[in-house]
Amino acid sequence: MKILFNDIIQYSGADPALKSPALANRYAYGGTFAVSFDKERPVDAIGIGNSDASVFEITFNEGTVFTFAFKGSGLYPMPKRINAESFTLQTDADFIGRLAAGIGVEICTSVSKEPGFNSTAEPRVTLSGQVIEGRGGYTYRSLSLDSRYRITREAIDEIAAGYKFIGMGYPFFINLEKEAYKLPYDKLYAEEKNQRQMRFEGGVFSYRYSRRWEFTERF
């Protein structure tokens, strides 16, 4: 999987709605706009959450253009990494829930995967055995992945750089294209169960750690 740990949009002058972790805080798109970072930063992935767009076009300060079809909330890797001070965005969207950018860290995972479908609804069963539907709930996806000694120095450094917002509970943008051969989806916007107390297990001589990832989809 690829996961964005350090969202550099948080260090920009982007509209607060674009930086909010709650995707319901939507930015009303009214035409091309620019995002400037606090300094030159590396970028090789874009995160988009909750939009009605079909396509996005992002043009970086050096003239590099990244165009992709929007297929749901998650992480969209770029063909190459660039150093950027700013970018402009064009899309056919009417709204965008959250915009993120940075380094999509590759973390290899074990063959065993545990996807899940869940609901917060609380139906009742009557004395005659009839079901009264639960009201006010929502459905969401969950995913459990195991990474055995695949978490490298780059991942640890990116977690450390972005931990201010990780520790505040900001969900991650995730790309699961390499795992999609055995998963029912290839993108996810999710919170990790223990992201406010992230611990790693080391047991080899090289700089590699292990961790069990427990993701819950957020909106």
C-alpha cells in the first residue's frame, strides 16, 4: 500500500475547508485556484476526499502537469517525485471535501488481508421476531493489514514529520492498487486504530520495523 503520512497542504494557505479532516466541510470550487507551500517540498502523490469530480489537473510551479480520473476518496500517486513550491488545480468538480499532497510512502504488506463491511445501525427485534430497522446509522469499510519488517526509515521519517496532525486524528489517504487483486476496493480514506500511540516492532539488524495496521473508513 501507499500511504500519505505528512500532508503538506496543512502547511499552505489553502482554504480551511480543504484542510479539514471532516470531508463534510466542503470547499465550493469556483474555478482554477493556486496553493502555495511554506517552502519547497517534495511531492509524488495527491489525496482527494469527497468530490463530485470526474477529473483533476494539477500543474506544479516547474510546469509538471499531473492529470487523473477521480474514483473515490484516497491517494493518487504521481508518475515521479518533484520538488514544488506551489501548484494550481483545475477540475470539473462543484466541491472538494479535502485536498492533500506529499510523499506516498510504499509499505509492503503480508499476503493475509482482512477487509470488512460494517454498520453503526442498531436494529431491534420484536417479541414476534420481526426486525425494526436501525435509524441514524451509517455503513463503512474496515481493513486490517500486516507489515513484517517492511517499514523503512523513509516511512518513520514521514510519520515523525506529519505526527502533529496524525496525533490529532486526521485520517490517512491510502492507495491499495498493489493489494487490489484480493480487495474489493483500491483506495481508502481512513483512521488507524492506534495512530495516537504509534509503536513499531523491530527484530532484524537493518532499519526495518513491523506493524499491524487497523484502518476504519472515515468521512
